[in-house]
Amino acid sequence: MIPPDATPQEREIFRALGNPASVVTSGLHQAELMREIYSERQLLEVMTDFWFNHFNVYQNKNQDAYYTTTYERDVIRAHAFGKFSDLLVATAQSPAMLMYLDNWQSIGPHSQASGKNGPNGLNENYGRELMELHTLGVDGGYTQQDVTSLATVLTGWTIAQPDDAAQFQFDSRRHEPGTKTFLGEKFYEAGSDEGLHALDMLAHQPSTAHFISRSLAIRFVSDDPPESLVGRMSAKFQSSDGDIREVLRTMFHSPGFWSPEEYSAKLKTPLEFIVSAVRASGANVVAPDVLVQNLTAMGMQPYGMAVPTGYSMKADTWQNEGALLARINFSTNLTQGKLPNVQFDPANLIALGILAAPDAPKTDAIIAEKHTGVDFAITLMEETILGSELSVSDEDIIRKQMREPDVERRMKTSPLDGMRLVAGFILASP
């Protein structure tokens, strides 16, 4: 067991001695949190998280403990703003995806390798998820026969040296020979080009344009985004040859994105909540281990979703009593300085609010009216942390909590403790 007071360097040594693979996985988890918190390219971080979740792999499956690092860096992150077709091919040829959905072991029933490598045969896992989750969507117009055909088209797509260099390889001995029919089109025998053609077909289907556009709108706008917005994005997807930048630009400039009905419509996932709480509070993260632990406890371990669907982006998954209590406890522990190696300084946050906030009209009004005490503290922290206002009912709850005798005594002894409480209440608010 790693001592709770161990330094980050000592923690890594303990992991390396007990479980070398855990050094790789833990390092990736920590790197994700640090990038999400400190990167100045926030949209890239959000899109990297979106695409990894869309093309999910489970880090704890076999060699994916090692493959996931390069998958996130060289496949997902590198293609996050490019053409969807390029991203699709890159994921399909990634050792991480080949390992996770078992395509690397798929063997054509009439291929040269059939029956020569034990019980392994045709594996339909990847073909099914490729259409259901990655491109067309569950209602995208394909059949079970298309799943089987696509699986045969992709036989031979495997991993060279899976325990060493782990590179994509096309093994012609495993590839199913002969003509195939996929989505109504005949595929004549062409080796690895069959798979590339199938991926290109999928990337350019209208169903794919709609499914990807809707998935993006669910991530950025609401759990049930307006069809007018999705349709506009889908049309841009098709006219731009799947240019992800153009689809995002269309979404950001659409009326549906800025409509009052969609304002604050999304509930943050645990990852979004923890990252935004640390960023907004101005906390200094010396080592992110404890953040990873809290994220895992909230049900969203980095790279830890075992099923291909990835983590849900919808509120009903995360909006329950236990999950909300975990967020309140995290906010309290953060602002009370109870998270090891995560330093929250209320004085720094006050200075940030006074000196760095470009526009704080409510705070200015409070000062002009010469209000002091709790009203000023709540207003200043609101505009510093949220950049907007809490609801009247939420403010009233915070005021009620601040008038508790124990809280008032603590504030008189240490005013900064009062600011810790206010910040904690605001971060924990809905």
C-alpha cells in the first residue's frame, strides 16, 4: 500500500515495484487531468475527450494498458480537428482498437489461416460497433448480413508484434477471399483495400453525418438537441467532406447553440465537473493522484469504460443522490484544503476576482450600495467562479448556511475560512 504522505516521485516508485503496467496507466490518467486543467487549448481537450469516448477502448484489456497512450496521442488527439474519414481509418488501424474489439484475431472462414490457429474464426465485434457506435448509428440502415460482410472485409487487419512494437499489419493469409456484398455494393477481392473502401463508404453515408452531428450536439448543447441544429451540422458534414472544424463552426454559429432554451441545459459529467471546479477555483495541482481517485469514485475512471459505448454524456446517468453528494463532498474538500497536493488559496481567488475579472457588474453594484459581509462575498465569488449568477433560491440557501452559529464563529476567527465556505457552496451548487 502506498503511504498517504508519499511524494509523487515516491508513489511512482512504489507502483513500478509492485505493478510496472500501473505506472503507464497511472501516468496517462494524471496527464489527462493536467492537460484538461492547464491547457490553453481547451477546445482541443474537449474534442480529444469527445472522440476518445466516441471511439472508446478499455485500457484494462490485455495490452491496451500500453497501447492506450499512443492511441490517445497519435490517433485521437492528432485527428481531433481533421477529416472524419481520416480519423475513422486511424482508429480502425490502431493496435488499441484492433485489440479491444478483437479484430486482430479475426480469421476468414475460407482463408489460408482458417483452422490453423486453434478455435479462432470470424469475429464480428468490431464490424458491429463500427456501424452501430462509430458511424451509422443503431438506426443507420444496416442489417446483420452487413455486419457479417463487413467483418469478412476486415479480416487480415491485425497487429504485428503485439507484445513488442505493436504496429498495424494486413495479413493476407487471414483475409477472407472472394466477392462480398456490403451495404448493397459488391466488393471484389482486393486485400486491405477492401477495408479502406468500406471505411470510406461508411464515412460518407448521410446516416453517419447525422449520427456524428447529433452526438456532437448532445455533447455541447443538450441531451435532446433540436433537429434544426443537427440538420444544419449534418449538411455541413456532407458538403465539407466530413471536416470536423467546419461542423463545429456551424454548430457554434447556429441559433440553436445560443438559444435561451439551451442555456445551462447540460449537466456536467464527473470529468467536466472536477476539471472546471479546479480551474475556476484557481487551485494549484502539485500532483493529480487525488483528482483521479475522486473521478474514479464518481464513476468515470479515465479510459476505464469497459463497454464500447463509452461514458454517457446525458444527465440521467449522473443525476442521482449519490453522484450529487459526491460532487458536494469534492467541492467541500477542495475549498477546505483537504485534497492532498491540490492547493486552494481563498486569498488568491479573491485577488483574481478583484483584479482579473473583466466584467463584474453585480459586484460593482454591491460595492456602490456599500453592502458588506456575506452579500459581497457571495457576489464576488459568484462572478469569479461562475462568470454569471446563481439562482435566487441557491443564493438564499448559501446565505442560510452562512448564518449558522458555527459558521459565523469560524468567520469571525478567520475571515478567509468564510471565503472557503462560500467558494465551496458555489462550486457545489447545481
